Amino acid sequence: MIFNKKDTLNDTNYTSHNNTLMLKMVTSYSIFLLIILVLFIFLYRSTINNARDSYDQQNETTLISNAELFESDLNIMEVYCRQLLQNDTFRKVMNYENTYYPFTEMGNELQNSLATNVYAEALLPLKESFVYFPETDYVLNPTYFISAKRFYSWIQKYPSTEKEMWRSYMTEPEYENRFLPMDQFMPNYSEKYYMYIIDLNDLYYMDANAKVCFIFEQDKMADLFDCVQMDGDNFLAVTAEDDSTVLTINTPDSISAEMLDSLDFNKGYAEVRIDGQNFTLGKYVSDNTSYSYYFSFPPYKAAAGLGGTQLLFIFFALLALLTGGCLVYYFSRRNVRPIIELGQELQTAVEVQKNLQEVVDSQRPIICTSYVRQLLSGTATSEDEVTYMENYLGIADSSYYNVLYIVYYNNFGDNTEITLPGGVESMEELEKIIE
């Protein structure tokens, strides 16, 4: 009855204790699960960042290779111009001052020599090239030597309204060493072209009154750059040290050299939004020409299709979290059950020990009296038993103890005339005194 009563009284404490233990176990497993998920997310982000860096570097490497090929073409044009300057007749024509040299004959002679020199045409994606002489206003080509007026109107058949613009291109320094779009000169052409002008005066130690003009197809120029296609959204812009634009391929009108130069390129890249589209812009500065190449390519997220991948990752992360939570609860509940049962058994054993101790404590006076009687009567059977009794009674440290024996003999039997000691009124009182 006592045990059952105590168990009934402690049911609430047991439940609270069990819930606390269950909570601790669930918390421990949950922390372990969260650590695994955090590590998984960290590894995922690290993998994505490494893949993004590799993607950006791959695009930059492609651009650098394309830029080297492009600058190689610029060198070929310069070499071609220097070859022209080595020709004595060419130098006479470009600096002609109405001397006794026959101008037309020298021009025709140059035309024939140019027809056999296919160096530039063989190595460059050219449509054509010609030399313009500002002093005489003549144009030299492998197929003709003609005045600039006839070249413009008869040969090229450019619009008369753009004649002044064409002449500005041919004479003003600001248009030199730049790829100039020729859309206004060829409005009805299916193909688009660039004009690139080199002033021979920049290459010669003496006066050189001549400019060489190279005509390129825009599509063939775009083919030099694998990262840019004319029918795509990507673009390329090349600028010189003075922020002048050297070349643009598929570049939106909203892009300018000043705007590109003002961007903050972190590790050589910048994220921009142009005309409602997101682009990653890369920047490469050539050591040979000091040209700055700005090239766009789709962000890694769009190129790798990370939108769907990230949603899939989130789905699996949530699924893993939910599954992990269920497993945590299941294993916690299963593993905590034997612990709870062991705790209950231990609690029962503690209660039994407490009750047994109470019983022992209640019998202590009787035991002490029994041990004293045995010590006084000398009925102990061994020294070990005597030592145990002394330790239990707490008299082990005493070397001696005195015993008072009081013996009372009733020699009078049933004689009622017994004389009691003084001050004692009855036999019962005398027995109590003796005890």
C-alpha cells in the first residue's frame, strides 16, 4: 500500500521528467540534423560559386583569345600600310605637287602593283580597301585610280546627302583608327559594313599625305569574337585610352564609353541591367594596345538554368528537413523508451531503499538495546561481532566502560510484613527504583 501510494503521487513528476528527456533528445538530434543541412547548403553554395567563377573565366579566356586575333588583324593592316610607304612611286603620288612627274601614269602604275599585292585581302575579312590622297582628292584601288568625286558617285554610288560626312571621315583625325559604321552610306544594302581609316602620316617619319581605308563586313568582324553574335543579345565594345570608341558589335544605343568606364568591375566583372535584360559584363585591358574590351554574356544563373535547379534544391532541402524531423522524432521516441523504463525502475528501487531505511531506523532503538545487552552479558560470539556492535553504538573509541549491577533479592516471599526502605511506599515503587 505504501509503495502504490507513492507511485501514484509521482505520476505527474514522471510525465514531466519523461517529456523533458524526450525534448532533450529531440533537440540533440535536431541540432545534428541542422548542422548537416547547413554543411550541405554551404557545399552547394561553394559549388555554385566555383562553377560561376569557372564560367566567367571561360568567357574571359575566349574573349582574350578573340582580342589577340583582332589585334593581329590590326597589325596586318599596319604592316600593309608600311609596305605601301616603301614604294617610291606611291610616295611621289601621295605628296604630288604638280611637278614634272606624270600623275595619272604613276597612279595607274600603282593600281597595277596593288592588283598583284593581295597580302591584306588574303589575311583579313575585307570587302575592299582603297587609298585616299587628300592633296589631290584622288582614290587609289587595285581596280581603279580615280577622283574622289567619281569614286563616291559612280563607283560606290553612295547617297549625295552623305557626301560631306564621307569627306569628314576621310579628312578629320577623330575618325581615324576606329571602326565606323557605314549604314548611312549603304542604306539599301543587305549587309552591314565598317570603315577603318589609317593615316599614313602616323607611320612615316616624313610627311605622308595619304590615308588607307579598309571596308569590313560587320558579320565577319563579329565572327572574330565567339562571345558575340550579330543575331544575339550579347554585345562587345572596345575603347581606347582616351575613352574613344574603337569598335562596337551589337551594342545598344544606351551604352557609351563613359558609362562603361564608370562601372565598378569586381574581379573584372560587373552585373548590369540594360533595356530590361540582365547581363554580366567582363572587362579586359590589352597589354599591346591598351584597348579596353567590354563584353557581355548571359549571367551564370540564366546560362546554367539555375532557376529550376534552385527550386529543385529548395524542394529537396525542405523534403530532407521534413523527413529528418520525422526520423528525429521516431528515433528519439524509440531510444528514449528504454531510458524511461530504466529510470522508472531506478526510481522504484530508490523508493524501496527509502522505505527499508525507514524500517531500519524505526528498529534502531531495539537493535541498540540488544547490542548493549549482548556486550554487557558477554554473549557476543567473536571479536568481529563485538567490533561491529561497538561501531554501531558509537563506543568504538572508548577503552573502558563501567557497569553498575544492582541485585535485589526478595527473601521474604509472600510476607506482607516486609519492611520497605525509607521513603519507599510500595513494592512496585521499589522495583521501579531497582530497574
